[in-house]
Amino acid sequence: MTELTHIDEQGKARMVDVSAKETGRRGVFLDLQGTLGGDGLGDIQDFTFYACAIPALRLFNQFGLSIIVVTNQSHIEKGLLTYQQYEERVKELQGELGTAGAGIDAIYCCPHRTPDICTCQKPKLGMLHQAQQEFGMALSECFVVGDMGSSDMLMAHTAGCKSILVLTGVGESSLNEFRHTWAAVEPDFIATDVLQAAEWIGEQVSGASNT
Ligand SMILES: [Zn+2]
């Protein structure tokens, strides 16, 4: 059964198979900037992957985990980047990962600048719900890795995912100066970078059946 659940930025209606909801797929939701590369706050046009991102993604692939990147891109609605430029950049980045043999399943973005007009800006759960519908992700069996407590860690907590804060990007300041913005939440693990996060996740899923 399909139904209209989403209209994208260019007004294209998307049909989503709602009967595929929650098929128990396990995976990892990864923040992009500050987690896989870049400086955490800059423009995606200037983004480059950290050296540790490629082996981390390969590990997730080996563990049989789906990989969904979830990113807030308010630069789009602020007019600093068109949706088309964003899509072109994402294609380039996916090409780089493909060449490196580190596949990801999807990249979702929230293009909005003001959280009250949308349901997708992290820490809201819109992008996770989209993954639930499109990939059958079982959120309670999933991991969130990100550098910003007030978006990534709060989102993980609300969704019932395991949360891993990385100290790259704004991770360090998120844990110190800005700890009050996500004081109610304790990350399940704090990792120096996404590769250490992947190793920890590997320990959590090893022994569990991936078949
Ligand atoms: Zn949004």
C-alpha cells in the first residue's frame, strides 16, 4: 500500500510504501558536518570527509547496518545554497564514497531555517520517521552518531535510539560550554571520532544475529 506522505522542496510528491513500516532493520543515523567531515557548522560546499570516515563507514557495512545520513541544511532556506546546488554536492560526495568502497543507503536533509515550520529539523524526528517508512528501520535497534548534543543527542533520546557523541566538529564544545542545552540526556558513549564510534557500535552488535 502506498500513500502520499511527503512533498519535497521542489514540490515533487513522493509516494511511500507505508506497509513497509518497521520491518526491524537495524542501522546507524549519522550526522554529516562535524561527524563525517567538515567543521560542524560550515557550508556543505566546503565539506570534505575526515580520513577516519571511510574506514568507519566500511565497518558499518561489514556489521550489516544500514547507513542513513541525517543533516540540517538551513543554508538552503536562508538562500545561501539552492536545493539544486545541495543535491549536486550530495551526488559528488556519494560518488567519492562509492569510489572508496564505502556505501551509504540515503542522505536526508532538513532545508528549513525555523524549526517551528517543519517536522524534520533535528532534534525533531521527521527524518528518522522517513527512514522508518522507506527502509523499515526499527528505531529502538538503531544508533545515532553526531557532534551536537542539542540536535543529535536529543533526537536519539526522543526516538529511543542509542546515542554516541563524537568529539570532532562542535562535539567538544557541545560537551562543555553547551552541555546545558541538552542537560537531560546522557549519551550512551562518547567517542573521539566516528571511527571509534563505529568500533563501539561493532561491540554492541557483535554476538547479535545480523542475518
Ligand atoms: Zn525541516
